[in-house]
Amino acid sequence: MKSKERSILQGGKKLPLMEEFYSLQGEGFHVGEAAYFIRIGGCDVGCAWCDTKESWNAELFPPVAVEGVVARAVNCQAKVVIVTGGEPSLYPLDYFTTALRNNGIRTFIETSGAHTLSGRWDWICLSPKKKTPPNIEIYSLANELKVIIHKNDDLQWAEKNAALVNQNCKLFLQAEWSVAESITESLVEYIKQHPKWRISLQAHKYMRIP
């Protein structure tokens, strides 16, 4: 991150907020749980199949003071915040997560791991991307590995990453939404043969909620 950008963010006291909303987690280990979602703008990974490409350009989202975000999260009944993007590991997140935790809120993050991760986290979901692989240090920290499968060849990428995470990390395969109907059956068969994996179904899209 450039020094000018760091100055604007005031060491993480401000962040380029794209959106915030209260909903249910639709993917992975915590599927179905209520949480307050914080989507931070800006991403340099650029997956072709990304369903939130509007989040890529951080300049579209002027930095806002995190205190207001924390206050709104505190008012939610579910004391869980899920930070997503974009790619949140682009930003200094220690100040933000400390403020959340000081208010009794558990902190979860969804990241590609492409950059060194800051912040204090109760749950780290690592979703690695081939184009910009994770930094090696995040593998030992991840609580959950969620690999997006667009074609069957991606299963080799999934196994490569599974070999690097800690032994307690939960392993998920998730069909990329645009090919879910055609690839889910093969994922089911793969998991039956490799039961260390679980399937993630993007339940929020079936429920038509954010």
C-alpha cells in the first residue's frame, strides 16, 4: 500500500467501506448463522468469475471512520462481524478488529490470503486463488479452507492448498455459481471418495438474501 493511501486510512481508523448489512452466512462452516457483514472495497486479485466486481476499485468507496461501523455492528443482535471484500487483507485491520472485540463482537474474515493479514480474528476463512496465491504464513492460521471450483482441474489446486493448512482446518469445496448445476454432481462424487472435504453450497443465493 502506498504511503499516501496509508495516510488517508489513518492507520486503519478509516477504511473504504463498500457496504454493510445484517444477514445470514451463506457459505462454508458457519452457514446459516446470523452476522453483520462488512464489505471493504478494493481488490487486486481480480477473479474472472467474481460476483462482486464492483468492489474491485477502492477509489469508488471513500474511506469512512470505523467507529460508526462498529457502533452499527454493536446494535445487531448477533455479535459476529464478517469482514469480506474485495480483498480485506490489503488494509491495516488491527484498529478495527480491536474496537469490535472490545465491544464483545467476534471477528471473522474471508480472504484470499494474497497479502499479509493484519487484525485479531476469531475465525479466518482462506479462499485461495490461483492467479494470486496466498502468502505462506496464512496457511497455519486458517480455520477454514474454502476452494472455489470452476472446473474439475481446480481440484488439484484444492488439494495443493489442503496439504498446507493446519490439521484442524475445515476443508470445503464450493462450485462457482455460474457452473454449479453442471459441476455439483462431480463434486459430490469427489467428496465421497475424499471425505476430508465438505461441500459449500452458497445457501444465500438459493434463499435470495444478501
